[in-house]
Amino acid sequence: MALRGLAGSGPGSRGPLDEAVAADKEREAPAVVVAGATPEDDEEDEGRSRGLLRWDGFSAWLHCVCVVGFDLELGQAVEIRRIDRVVMKTAAAAAAAKSLQSCPTLCDPIDVSPPGSPIPGILQVIYPQHSRLTDKEKTNICYLSFPDSNSGCLGDTQFCFRFRQSSGRRVSLHCLLDQFDKDLPVYLKKDPAYFYGYVYFRQVRDKTLKRGYFQKSLVLISKLPYIHFFHTVLKQIAPEYFEKNEPYLEAACNDVDRWPAPVPGKTLYLPIMGVVMKVRIPTCHDKPGTTQIVQLTQQGDAHISVILPTVHEVDLFRCFCPVFLHSQMLWELVLLGEPLVVMAPSPSESSETVLALVNCISPLKYFSDFRPYFTIHDSEFKEYTTRTQAPPSVILGVTNPFFAKTLQHWPHIIRIGDLKPAGEIPKQVKVKKLKNLKTLDSKPGVYTSYKPYLNRDEDIIKQLQKGVQQKRPSEAQSVILRRYFLELTQSFIIPLERYVASLMPLQKSISPWKSPPQLRQFLPEEFMKTLEKTGPQLTSRIKGDWIGLYRHFLKSPNFDGWFKTRRKEMTQKLEALHLEALCEEDLLLWTQKHTEVETVDLVLKLKNKLLQADREHLPVKPDTMEKLRTHIDAIILALPEDLQGILLKTSMT
């Protein structure tokens, strides 16, 4: 099924920018339908039942948009403003409302146990109206969309969270979107088990409200890890939404539904509520470390309001600034998948720091779980805080003081203060013993007993310190730090890539009449022997116990995920080479020497090969696929007519 609004498609000779601007001008804003039964709603439902999915374009970018508010009377309740304005209360609603009566503002500590609990929100709106969320997912969104009460977030605050998708949910993705995912760098691929929530939270004084404050969050729920992009989208629409409410929100969603699909590598023009954003999503073919910044062109770009140099990157230096003396040690901890907690004063600081940590091992993907903002009401709270087993491989970002006690058995804890604006540098924190951490009010520091395998690189520290003294922009500092992490990761991963490539069978061993050969087994000790001549010392100046670091890494979830990915890619390459070998054979001549039963079996196997190549997106050239189809047709036409009819009707299953 084709997606509506693919990049570069459209009537006449209009370019994508012209269409984006035209669509923005033609949009029928304010005349929208919200929260009421209308004939249009019935028509949409009927259309969906016929398979006419109006929201294909929207679904390529977002799962849904939520509005989470606070209601003193309802407490922890879920209100979905759909056609019938259903109000659903959880079992704890009454108790929650009662306990919150004494809370004058969100900034004051809540008089419940444990202290500093998140304010339970109310899911007031889910849009589009047909979007589906389980009760568990709604509850997670309600708690994660509001800061903890101790955060004191007055005004507007933006942050990000990540939560587990409920088991049993039916996954429905377009094959076209799967193809896009295939072209993405591994660290930007969608994780089918998780959603991202991008939050714009507003808290301002309002004497007309019983609580004395207006408190509401606009939340974008998506599978895409495009942090910078979605934060930018929220900056464009959230402030005005808080003034105009649902009609404005529906108009914005209609704009998103008209966007071209998120095709990696293409320059996309995305109009939303009078603003046109120009973006480019990276591809797996981009050179690592290069940012393909979209540039202004003289023709047509007068309509562009926002140009995004990146869709996913955070301000790396700003996040690492309080701890950049220990950035190399933190790189090791993330690389090895060690349990790590970031304790921060607000969700903004916690989410940005967690995302920066995950990003620091790029282009290697962080394969363990990570939660940019985690609360005591998260559905995985017990799983991640139990003392009956070792802490899991996960990075948690928290703001609640309760976690200082609950997670004090975790081996690595980063305590940060308020992140400074660009151009300022906070006092550098020290590495401290875990026993010194008593509460979240403890001094900032890295609390760990971990001894790094590698010697600290003093050159990068001097370079960053010099940049601070010279008031180098934070963006430039981030480029330096990102390049440093990239070179460090590449120096580490290249020997592994070289060894894994040697596990690939020689192409001459591939026979069209036999199954594709298997990869050789990964032998850790055999790999270790290769490091003496082809280790990281060839590309990195950093000294230390590289062998020990590799031994630890081979036992980590990141190695397991990386090797499974590489093994799958290499296995698919073998399948593709096997297909090419089949195409080079005279298959019609082969059938003349074999029985009809064997020929029919060959046809069925070849059809299954084509199906596999399409389903698994094997790296097969288009002309190879066409050549194989020609072979199949020729073989079928050489068979008796009764068999021809059967085989031509046989679907590839």
C-alpha cells in the first residue's frame, strides 16, 4: 500500500517545496471538528473499515498526540475526549484525589509516600481519535508527562521519555516504512518494543483555577527517535495550542498527515501551522561523523522558516559539561552496558543527559534499555529497583529523591546539577565512592568504584578547556566532543569488524545447487590473537588495557546486539550471492535433465527465494530479481499445460 504524499511526488512539475507551501496555504484551518459526534466521524470510521486509511501520512511520523492535564477532583484518572466524551477512572482515583487536596501547587512537595512523587495527570485528548493505547500505556504517559513535584518547573519545559509498548499489541507497519527503516543508520532504527514521548509542559500561575496553577502537557508519541526534530515541532505548535486548544491541535495533525514520508537521505519540506521546516534524515550510507546539513538555496527557500541541521542529536557538550573530565570513563560504562543512573534536578536535564550518554558510542547502537525520564510509577519500577538480583543493563534518568535510596545499590550513579547555558561551564565534579551518596541533595559527582581500562586522554580535556576559556560556542564544542567519541568508538570497533568479515565464506564456495554456506563461528580467543597486529593501537593514541576492555565487551548486551545484527547482514549477503549464482545458471537446461517432479520442486523453491528476498529486503540487485522471474516463467512454459496452469496460479508462500 503506497503512502500518501511521498517526497518528490505531486501534480505537474511542482517541486516538493512548492507543494509544501501550497498545502500549507490550502489547509482549511479552524474549520475543524472536535469532541462531538458528526457525520464526518462516521464517514471516517466507515472509510477505515473499507481500508481507506486517511492517516497514513500522519502514522509515518507519529502514533498519536496526547494532552495530559491535572485535575484536582479526578486525580489519577484517564479522560479520553472522543466522540462520546468517555471518562474512565482508575481504582486509585478517589484515593489519589483525596491525598492531593492539600497540594497548593505542583512545585510543592506532595504529602504522599514516597515524597516527591509525580503528579498523576489526566489524559484529556488523544488524537487522531482512532489511535489506540492500552490502559497500561495511558497510565505511563500520564505519569511521565509531568515533572516530579520537587522539580519546580515553572514556565515552559521540554523533555523526552521512553516507555515499553504493552505486550500483545498488534504491530502494523507498512512495508514501505520497513524499507525506510532498512536505509537508516542502526542507531536510528525503530525499536518495535518501545514508544518515545516528546513533552512540552507548561506551568503558570492562574488564580481562576482551584489549584492556583495551569498545568498541562502536549505530548507527541512516536516510534521515531528523532529527539531534536520533535522538540522543534513542539516549539512551533505547543505555545499556540495552549491558547487555542483542540481546534488548533486538529489542524496541526492534519498538516502532519500531509507531510511526505520520512525517507532517509532526502531533503524534506514539512509545513506545519504556517511554518515550513527543512530537514534531512541520515542514511546508513552517510559517512559516520558527517552531518549532512541542509543548506538554503537561492530559489524557492524564501518560504523556509526553520532549517534543522540534525533530527536526532542533542547538545553533547552541554550535557557532558559537568563531567567532561570523566567523559572517557562514561564512554566505557555505556559501551559495556553497565547499569547507570543519572540523578538530575529536572526531567529536561535527566532526559538530555541520558540521550547524550546513549549517543556517545555512535555509530554503535546502544542495545540495552534506556529511560530518559523514569518515575516511581513506571510500570517497570519494581523490575529495575529490585535488590533480589543484580541491577539490569539499563540507563535511567531520574529526578525523584526517593531514587537516591532505592537505587543506592546500583554500581554507577551520576549526580548532576542544573545544566548551564551555552558558554558557561560548571564546576567539574569528582569521582566519589558510592557510600557517600545518601540523598539526591548530595553534591554533584560520579559515584562509582569502576576503574577504567583505558588511560585518560588529556589532549581532549585540554582542547575542551581551551574552548571554554576562548568562549567557543557550545555547538563547536559538541562537534569536537562528538568527533572524539566517534574516533574512540571506531578505533574500538574496527578490529571487531575486520575479524567478523573473516568469518564470511569465500564467494567461490557458493554453489547454486547447494544451500548457502554458513558463517564461521566467532571464537573470542581467536579474535584476541588478531589484536596484536591489527588492534586499536593502529588508529588510537590512547594507551591502556584494550584486551581487558574487549573481554568485558564480549560479555555485554551491546556486543550481543551488534554481533546479531552483523551476522544477520552477512547471512543476508550470502543469500543474495546465492540468488545471483542461481541466475547465472542455465536453469532451463537443468530441467531437461531432470524429472517433472524435480522441476516443479525447483520452481516452488525459486518462488520462495523471491518471496524471501522481498520480505527480508535482501541486498539483491533489481536486475537479478527480474532475471530470476524470467527463469521461472521460462521453466513453467516448458512444462505440460496442466502443470503450467497450477504453477502460474500458485502464490509465493
